[in-house]
Amino acid sequence: LTTFAVLNLKESVGWGEDWWAFLQPPLGVGIWAYYVAQMAFNLEAALYMVEGVVKGGGEGGGKKDVAMMIHHAATLFVLMAAWRFGFARVGVAVLVIHDASDIPIDAMRICQMVDAEVGLYASVAAVLTSWAALRIYAFPTYIILSALRESKDMWTIFGEGGVGVPDWGIGLGYVVELTPLVVLWGLSCYWYMVIWGKVLEEVGVMGNGGKGKKGKKRD
């Protein structure tokens, strides 16, 4: 799905156009289907994580379930809001940034299962690089900051000289718009630190002759 979206983004989303213009052309059929499928996936994933939190014994422990629940819920909110208010191309960008950086994660898991050591090292390097480039840098730069810099015409359209929405109302709208995006970026930063911690821990184990901190042989 991610590969398909990347190959079709330029035609269907229009990289060279103003993403935050009030009136935007509709998405192409392929990207539209990708968008709807992703909304359904995030809804299912959020509900699954809610079940894990409620039951207290979900996949990976309670803390992981809560973090993933917030992640999928925030993503779903961004997608639905972007769709409703005519900024679906921004929702597509959020999806592609996250999905593309998840591909090396899947590759790393596969290499672990088949015990492909070289592939594992390569996929770990790809994870660290892609997350740093896409989630840590590109997401706040091209999504969060652009929401502030390129949507200033909203004040003209909805402000006192336009629809008549007071400044505090538009400001509240910005808070509602940006909060889930900042939450997504914060979770990405947290998980990136977790990934680095696991990598450094693994390097330390290897440097200790395959033994853990207490000198026991690693499984």
C-alpha cells in the first residue's frame, strides 16, 4: 500500500501545490482508496488497543498498549479531520511518512525470525536512518510547521473580515489541528529513543561475549 501511494502521490496529491489552500482538488481514485483503507485500519487498531488496555493483558504489556492506542487514535483523528475539512492530502502525507518508516521495522522482524544476521544489521540501520529522516525531521518540518506557516489565509477566510469567526475561535481550531500532530511526533521521538536503547543494549551484549549485564548467556 505504501509503495502504491508513493508512486501515485505526485499525480493524485500534487506536491507542487499549496497543501493548505482552502480549496483543494479531489484525490485520485487510488489514493482515495488508500486513504479509506488506512482509516479503517487505524480504527480497528485503536479499538484493539483499547480492548488490551481495558483487559490489562494486551499485546506487549499495558504501557505499550496505551502508547499504541494513543498513536492510532491520534492518527485516526488527523485523517478524519483532514478529510472533513478538505486537507486530505495532508492526511496522505502523514500516512506515507509513518508507513514508509515502518517498512524497515517489518524487515527487521522478518530477519530476526529467519536468523538473517546481515539483513538484520542492514534493516536496523535502515530503521534508524528512515525514522530520523522521516518521523523526527520531515514530519515536524513539512507537516506541523507548514500547518502554521502555510495556513495563514485561514485568518482571512474565517476571521473578522470573512466569515466572522473571532480570533480565539480560529486559535482554538489551530490547537485542535496541531495537538494530535504534536502527539504523533512526540510518540515517534519516544519510540526512536526506545529503538536506539535496544540497539545499544544489543551492541553491549555482543561486546560482552553474548552475555547480559549480569554475565549470563543471552538466549
